[in-house]
Amino acid sequence: AQTVTQSQPEMSVQEAETVTLSCTYDTSENNYYLFWYKQPPSRQMILVIRQEAYKQQNATENRFSVNFQKAAKSFSLKISDSQLGDTAMYFCAITSYNAGNMLTFGGGTRLMVKP
Amino acid sequence: DTGVSQDPRHKITKRGQNVTFRCDPISEHNRLYWYRQTLGQGPEFLTYFQNEAQLEKSRLLSDRFSAERPKGSFSTLEIQRTEQGDSAMYLCASSLPSGEETQYFGPGTRLLVL
């Protein structure tokens, strides 16, 4: 079984500042994939960033980067230069081939970017 | 690429009625997933298809729920004898075969059972 825990139900950040969202997970698989998805209010879920567990290098996508600590089973998301459009629910998720490729999500972190 | 589409976007029904939702995946994606999301929570897996074969079903998927993907393209999710506890957002996602694990989500169908 796979589990994902997001310990921060809500966070806020000032526009243009940096914020880090936490995620820890548990899995018995060696090959798995980690994701951060963003769900703006009343809008659909979109992929922010993904990380393959076999890659040591942390993934980056423009202002978004991750800190992947495999031994600690930690996968945090850093958002730099926060923008008002970053206001959303952020979900951390894990999947693996042996888990049927189904995504297991955390409970989410509600991020508010303040002007 | 038009993305994953779902229909209807909203559904209000009375307890005991049957409802059916449709999902059209991204055209080249042969995997299709259904999830349920209640307010303020992360999505929970319900079932998934590879082409027309239903390969996995969650324990959340009671006997009142049935999903089909008859031609390996669009999928339908039917809930029979709806209950108030079925009120949720039903999300569909699709992906390429194994090796490209990213799932792309549709806008969801929000169901309210009165």
C-alpha cells in the first residue's frame, strides 16, 4: 500500500516570495513516480511537476522545484516568486507500476498568495 | 489535443435515482482512470481501464457503481440508487501506457444527491 501525507492544511505567502509545501510518503516499491498537482478554485487539476524515484536530480519547472529526499521519503515543493495565480489546492501524489499506476493523493495544502 | 473532457459538469439528482457520467480521454491515451473527490480532500481512486479492459477496482466502488469503456475510447460511470453520501466530484484522468505515468485530468463532474 502507498500512503501520502501533507501536514500543512493551509499556507499563505506574500506575492513574489518563496514558499515550500511539505509531503511525505510511504511505499514498498523501488520504482515509483511522485507528482505535485495544482487545483485552482473551481478549476481542474493540472500537473505542476513530476519526479521519477530513480533520478537523483531534483525536478524543476520554471518557478517550481522539488526537494526529493528518497531515504527520508520526503518530496517537498518550492514555489519561487509566488504569483496570485498560484493560489490553489496543491496535492502531492505517488504512483507505481505495481500499484496499477493508480495515483494515491495526500489530503492537500491550500495555498493563498497575498498581494 | 483537446484534453480530457467530462460530461455533464454538474448533476443534481434525488436520492434513489440513477446517474451516468461520461469521460472522453486524450485521443492517444489508452489508460483511463476514475477518481472521487469529496470537498477539501484529495481524490481517491475508483477504477481504471487499459483499452477496454477494466483492470483494477477500488473497495470504494460498491455494487451500485459500474464503469465501462466498451470500445477503448470514452468511458461511462454509472451510479445506481444514488445516496447522499455519493455527493462528490467525480474526476476522470487518462495516460499513455506504462512508461509515461503522468495522468491528465478532466474538469470533473460534480454530483449533488438531495
